[in-house]
Amino acid sequence: MNLGPITDEIGASLNIGWGGDDSNTAVNGGFDGTQAAGDRSVIFDVTNPGSTAGGPRVLTGAEINGFLSVAGPLNASDLTSGGVALVYTLSADNSVLTATAGPGGSVVFTVTLSDTGSGSWNFNLGGTLDHPDNDNGADNEDRLELTFDFVARDGDGDTANASFAVRILDDSPITSGDVSNHQVDEDGLIGGNVGESYTSGDYATGGARDAATVAGRSLNILWGADNLDDAVDGASGDTLLQDTPGGDGDRSVIFRNNTLNQLPGLKSGGDDVHYVFNDDRTILIAHKGAAGTGFASVDAADLIFRVSLSDEGSGSYSFELLGVLDHPTAGNEDNINLDFNFRGFDSDGDPINGSFRVRVDDDAPLAVDSVSGMAENDTHIVTLVEGADFSFGADGAGSVAVDVGGATVTDAPAGVTLGVPGIVFSGGDTITITPGTAFDALPVGETAILHIPYTVTDNDGDPRSAELTITVTGAND
């Protein structure tokens, strides 16, 4: 259960039968080693009750362990709050025990004994205790069972010993719902073509269109009462830099190892993509280059994406797309889904598991119609210019192909039959048109239009087609 701030309080009767000597001349006066005449009392079973006379006293480990026991392997002197050892102070009359997180620290719990009625105890939990992982496992809300020994003394000094127990249930983190899917777009990389290259684009919602980074997306963790955080996380650009996880009294969120098992086998520019964590598994990078390269040794030029985690607020992640991925479907700006598993730990080590998905939208080339003109008998050269007539996009250069056999002539004057000229494509970016006799029938000053299709294909196989549109003008033969 996750209840937020703790102000839990509980109490019960001690079921003392005082007998005939039940006078209570100083209600809740306790006992400091000297009994007031005719005054009954209930105190903690401290070895030397007179040692607190004159004021409260901090107890030694042996003294607190003498009357407060913990079920399991721990002693009372071993208990901590946020990684800080408890300090126990006993009141001058030995009836009030206060535990703080360190000397003069915040109050973790207070236990008060009363001699009214049949005697009673009150336990007030004001802070968190670090719970050990018991046999029921770290994924459950472990309990601490504290047993307090006490001494009841009647009005003429007769005593009886007994105890009572308090069970403290751990708090553990939960999530407030599934983490929303988000999307990055290769269009946002250097050289990317902004917008969809196809009318049937596969862009999905959940990210800024054409953006290569999603940053500060919530992991929806509710840390609960054990929410201590050693330090404020930093950042380097869009990379989240979490304080070192795993310390006592410090919450954290890390990638689970099985994240690597479920990430798909990817390629970038035909090269295999490899994955590696930093030492504390708060940052994951994907890269080209040699498999097994250490995190700090990956060349910046080989980075494909970087994912980082933070335990600030409700936890968050940042995904930075730094290079292209080879997408499987040609002719469509399709998505690759990447799933990441994480585990959050509250400040006494209780875990919560979750996952998030990032979609990587493909980029594709652009091509535009190239418009020019020529006289019917002139050799005409058209040069396709990257950046003006076409763009390969973020995936980089693939190929340019000219469909020489698909060339057509349209819009000739009525009754005029024209042929298709000789067309030579150099295989680079130059198309040479040699008319020959193809346009001899075109009257002087009349025009026809030559259409030559061409296709640009990027480095992961996406094509985009356009055409050379050349207006041919008749001349005096």
C-alpha cells in the first residue's frame, strides 16, 4: 500500500490487574528509581531505572536491546531510517521512549506508557523505518515487529513484567498508470526531410512531429513514504544524469537487464546496432561499431540513440535519437517500436517495475519535378541537383535512377506525331537528351512536352519519384 506521509498512531490496554494496592497518587508519574508513596507506575523494563533521574537520557545499544527486540535477525540498535541509525532517548520517568533519525534528527516513533485504568501503551509513527527484505520478498510490503518489555509496579512496590508488540507495515512504490508511448522522428536528424514524404504516412501521435528527442517524460512512479532522495539529478543537454543509485536512504530508477533481451536486432546503414549500459544502468546507448565496446569507449560518431533515467519527481526518461535506423518497409515512413523495462526502488529498497515504448519514425527522400526547355534540334543536358531537385534525407545517399524506357511525349499539336529522343543517363546526376529526328514534325513555334521519370532511393530503401518535364519548341529545319 502507498499512503504518502505517515502519521500512524496505535495503542491498546496493557490489561494490568493492580489488585488492592492500586493507589495512583501521581498519575502517569512513572518511576525513576525512587517510588513516590502509594504511587503505581508503568515503565519500560530498563536495567537501571534510576539512571534517567534528572532528565531524559540517550540509551546505549545494550540498554535499548535489553527491553526492545525486533523479530528476525536485527537488534533494535541496528534499525535505521533513510539509512541513518536510530537514536533512542528515554524520559526521566522511564515511561516515554523516543526514536530519532540520528542525534537531534526527526522523530521516527514515540512510545508512551500510562498507568491509568488497566494501563495502556501508545505508539506514534512519525517517520519511515528501513525494512529488511524478509522471507516474503522485496516485492512485498515487509513488516517490522517490535516487542517492548515493561514493568508494572503497584502502590506498595510489587512488580510484574510483561510485553506488547507493534507491527509496522512497510510502504512501497506504485505507478499511477502505464507510461504513455512517445515518438521520435528521423526527420529531426541532420539532413532529415521535414514532414511526410508519402500521402500514406505512418506517423503516430505521442511526440512532436519531426523531433528527434523526447525529454522529461514521466514514469508515473508514486514513491510513497520511503521517498528520500540523496541529491538532485543533473543533466547534460537532454541526457539525464541521476545521482548514484542503490545507496541507503536514496530512491532510484534503473534499466532492468532484460531490456537488452527484448530490444530488436537493428541495423543502421547496414551495420549492426549494439547496446550497452553505463555502470549503474541509468543510461543505455545504442551504437554501431564493434560489439562489446565499453560504455565510455563508444565513439560519438557511432551513437544511434541514448536513453537516460531520472528519479526526480515521479521519475522520468529522455530518449535522444542520434543516428538513423534501417526501417523494414520501403515506400512508407514506418515505425520501429523500442520497449524499455525499468525498475524503481524507494529509499528502503522496495521495487516497482514498469516499461515504456518509444516509436522511431522513418525518414524518406524527397524529389521534385525538374522543369526546363529545349529547341527541337538541340542536344539538351539536365543535371539533377541534390538539395534542389531531390534530397536523400537522414538515411543518406542511396541511388538516383532515370527511367529512360518510360519517357513519353505529350501535348503535341493536333495531327502531329512525334517520337522519343535519345536519352542517356550517366548513372550519376546528368541526363543527356539527343533529339535526332524525334521532333522534326513539330511546326516552328509549336511545343510539346517530354516527360522522363526518375526515382530517388535513400540508404534504407525508401523511394520517391518525380519527373523531368522538358518543353520542346519547334524550330526551322
